[in-house]
Amino acid sequence: MSINIQSSPYVSGMMSNVDILECILSGSLSVHPFNFSNLTGLGYNLSTTDFVLSVSKGRLLNIHEFEGRRYVVIPANDCVLMFTNEYIEIDKTIAGTFHSKVSRVSQGLGHFSTTLDPDWKGQLILSINNPTSTGIKVFLGEHGNMVTTVFYRLISPVKGNSHDNDQGRADLLLNYFAEPMKIFGKRKRYIQLENFIRNHFSLSINGKDEAKLDAEFKLDEFAVFFSQLQRLKERFDEDLISIEEKGMIIENGCYLYLKTREEKDIIKNCSLYEMLQKVEFVTCNEEGRKRVIECVEHNISKESSSEDCKAVLLLLKHIVNYEINTIRHRRRIAEQNRSIKPYISTKLPWRWDGTMVFLIISVIFFVSAAAGFFIASTGDSLADKLSYGFGQIGAALTALAIPFISVFINQIVNIRRKVQIKK
């Protein structure tokens, strides 16, 4: 029997969890990192990185921690732009849409639904709005799922370029950062942020930083496993070339797909191998699934031809490749969250609001009072001079106190507001 490791027969429409797994196994869809707990009956729940840009404030929101979980508070009447933790790649036969989760809608959050274009590759930008009068707390990372993406098989594959957007849409970001005025000394930090987004962040969210990641993360928690995966991939490539040139490679009467105990353990620790073992999900490729599990567990070949042997090897190589890309993306997210920290703590823009106007007016009054005091010193008696001068200073201090009292009262009101917390 010829082994089929491709996805089920092409049928257009909305994908179920079975279809999603089939497409991942066949290579037409990738989600890095893949987490079974985020897989739903008809979609996949997406989480977010630490990049949370407030559109109204023009800056990145501060990150807080609670019991080891990171979160932000989306301000009232504000919209934020966020990037997904997940790196998604689809071919020309698949598209997607994004939908709000009921748990988020019940908090008061809204989501501007957009589309996932065919042939997409990269992280995704999400737009979340808070139309309520209170701040809403949302968790980041793998602890907080913001939206659900639903995948569709198209009636026919797209032709040519399906979109002309910058993948990851980093081109949109700089339009929403508030540019500070030069006189306030924050122009330099803004320029640093602009260069970071154009030259580093945009490459990262588009997945164009593989060489950099491999060079910089040689001693992290994934280093040993990553090296093992790369060696196994190279060995599979060598065997595939040999099979193509000479036919099946027979050793002691059978072909050994995995030659050592270490190689078997490597495959067992890969997320796609776990996917293959989900019998209740994967049903369309039963023959190919059984062959791969058999070669991992029993390390033997029952293939009747070089083509069948090659098919199983290609699936094993796909399992390894998928895990390599997952590790690279985990490193990518860690680097993104680390790199944006300097820009989170600094409020780049200096905004002209009511409080600023009060402060400026108060400073003018204070300067006027001081000038009046010294002018009065050339006048009549010392008592008159002091009386006039202190009167002017008193008036200025009263004016100066007005904005601070206003800010204080505003803070008291904000503290009394209940920040919604939905874990």
C-alpha cells in the first residue's frame, strides 16, 4: 500500500480542529509555538507579546506582574495595538478571519475583526479597543488569549501576490507613536525607538532574523535540543539523497529510520510527533501516521518501495523542521520582549492637556510675583514692600496649587474606580 502523508482531499470551507492539524502535518499551515490548549473546535486562540501600544497616548503601556503573570491595563476609551505570540504561515490555499472571544467581550473589550491573507508569513497585529469608562486588565503571553483565528480552505488557490502589505505591519506602528517636541529633550529617545522599529522589530515580526537568532542564542535553555535537531535534520537530508540515488538503505535486513536512542527521544519530544499521536484528531492520514509512530517506537521499516521509505523520511524531517522553527520563534519572542523594555518605561510624548496649561499659567504668576516683590523693593517703607511682595507670592502660590489639587482629585477618582479583572 502506498503511504499518503498529505492532507485530506481538498474541500473548501471552514476548518475544524481535525483539518487544522492535517494542514500542519502536511505543511500548508504552521503555528509557532503550537499549544493544544489553544486549539478549539473550529479555530486557534492567539495570545500576545509585551508590545502594547496605546493609540490615544501614543506610547507603549507599562507592564505589571501578578503572581508571575504579566498584564497591562488598557485605559478607558482607548484602543491598543498588540502583536501575537504566534508566528503563522499559510500557503495560497488557506485564509483566515479573527473573532473576539466571549470572555473578552464580557469584560467590555472590543476587537476590530480583520482577515488573514493567503500566503501570509509572520506575527499578526491585533487592534483591541476599550469603549468603557474604566481601565480593563488583560494578561499577556501564554496566560492571556485575546482573539480566535478561524481558518478556511479557499475554493481555489490565489494567483500571484495575495497582498502587498508589509508582513507583520510594522509600517503602521510609527504612525501612532506621538512625536515629542525638541524642547523637552525626549527627541533622542523617540529617534532611537523609530530606528529600533524600522531596523530590528520589523525584521523580527516578519521572521527575517533567523541567522541573528541562531548566532546569539547558543547557550540558552534550548541550545542542546536545537543542536540535536539540526544534526538529525542533516542526517535525514543525507539519507534522502542516498535513497534518491541508490534506493533504500538496508542495514541488517531493514532500514533504520532512527539509528540511536537519542534520535528516537528527539522525535518524541517534538510537538508534531505529539500531534501524530492524537488518534482522536488525526484520522485522514492513518496509514502514514502509523508508519511514523512504528518507526519511532520499533525503529523498523515495512515499506515496500523506496518511494514509501522516502515519504516517511520526509514526514520525520518535517517534524524536526517544525520544532527547529518553533524554538527559533520562542527565542524571537524572548528577544522582542527584552528589546522593548527600555521604551515601555519612558513616556515619549509631552502632551498639551489641561493640567499642562494650568502649570504654565501658574509659573507665569509665580514669576510675576517675584518680579513684583523686587520692583516693590524700590518703593516706600519696608513693611509696604514685604506686604506687597508676600501678597503677590501668596496669589502665585494659590494659582500654582490649583493644578496640583486638580491632579490629586483626579487621582482619587481614578483610585475609586474599579478596574475590571478577568483572568
